[in-house]
Amino acid sequence: MLIILSVGGSILAKELKPDSFLGYAQALKELAKEHTVVVVTGGGVAARDYIGVARSTGANEVECDYIGIDITRLNAKLLISALGDAAYPEPPKDYKEAQDVLSSGKIIVMGGVIPGQTTDAVAAILTEYLRADLLVISTAVDGVYSADPRKDPDAVKYETMTAKELVNTVMTTEMKAGSKSPVDPLAAKIIERCNIETIVMEGSEPQNVLKVILQETKKSGDKKGVYLGTRIVN
């Protein structure tokens, strides 16, 4: 199976320590023994910091997006370094290049592509373009909620939800460079239009992400008790 994994920068590079990259590299190598894997890395705190400074110096949102894209690609290169020979040596710069290098048999790692698209959106578009079997969004929250649980104590976490419900939930997200959301509106719309099987989960433990993906990709078997976060169904 072809798996697309979006790893948020807030997970992968929260404090920019090697252990996080090495931990994900180990999990990805295990996953690649059974499946073909493409990873999209986010920018995280560093991207938001750079974007904040750029805005303060007068940069517009497109310019801020390009800065964020550069940071996501730096994170991609760090993960490639941690993967060593298991990874394709350079982050693809666009969807066509990702498709072209898929035949290498290596783990593909890339960052952002163009302004206006978060890395989650890039991952969703890749899932459609490459006709992947599963999209997993590894983020800093444990699923999709009815509201921001940090601000609303009555926020309810969805164990499962439809793609349309996902769109309705995230449409209030502000579309600015570096904005925070478990799934951004563009990614949600891509998931909806393409009927993409999707899991949104907390990803601070790479081995847990690995366990969930391997369990989810089994053709049969009991999936009860496996931590998933939120499963998007159609």
C-alpha cells in the first residue's frame, strides 16, 4: 500500500532535537518494510517565528508562505539525514517530482510546495495525485474537536466523522501563513472531494503512529482498542 504521512513541525521539530528525527526515522524504516511511504514535513515553531518576524518587517502573506516553505524543506532534509540510505536524498519540490521519484523504492520526504497550501494540504493533494491508499496526519492534538479544546472546555472530540463534517468543523480556521489547525480547510476539502481515507492523530510517539498505520492497513483483524485519534470516513 502507498501511505502518505503528514508530520507536523510542532511534532517533528518542536525543540529541534535529533531524537525526534531519529525516532521518526526508525518508525518509517519499519513501515517501509511493508508499505511505500511518502512523508510531508511541517515547519512548526521555527516557521511561525520566522513568519512573525517577516510580517513585522512588512512581508505580505505570499512572502511569508515562501519563508514557511523553506523551513518545511529544512525539516525534510533533517529527516532525510536521519533516514540515511532508506530515504530518497532530496525533497521533491512539487507533486510531479514526487511521482517521478516514487519508483526509486526509497522513503520520499518533502516539505511545502506553493504559497497558500499548508503541508496538510500538500499531503492531501499528494494522496489524490499518487492515488495513495491512506492519509495519516500526525499532529500535536489527539484528533478533531468540535471547538478548540484549549479555549472551550465543552469541546467534544470526534472518534469518527465524515469528510463533510470535517469541512464544516474547520472552515472557521484563518488561512494565514503559520496558522494552527489539526486539519486546514483546503486539506479538508481535498479529503472530501476525493473520498480519502484519513486518520488525524497525536504523533509525539513515532512508534504509536507506526502501530496505528500497520493496524489500519491490515485487511482483517480486530481494530478495537487501537488509539486512532479521529478517523475520517465517507
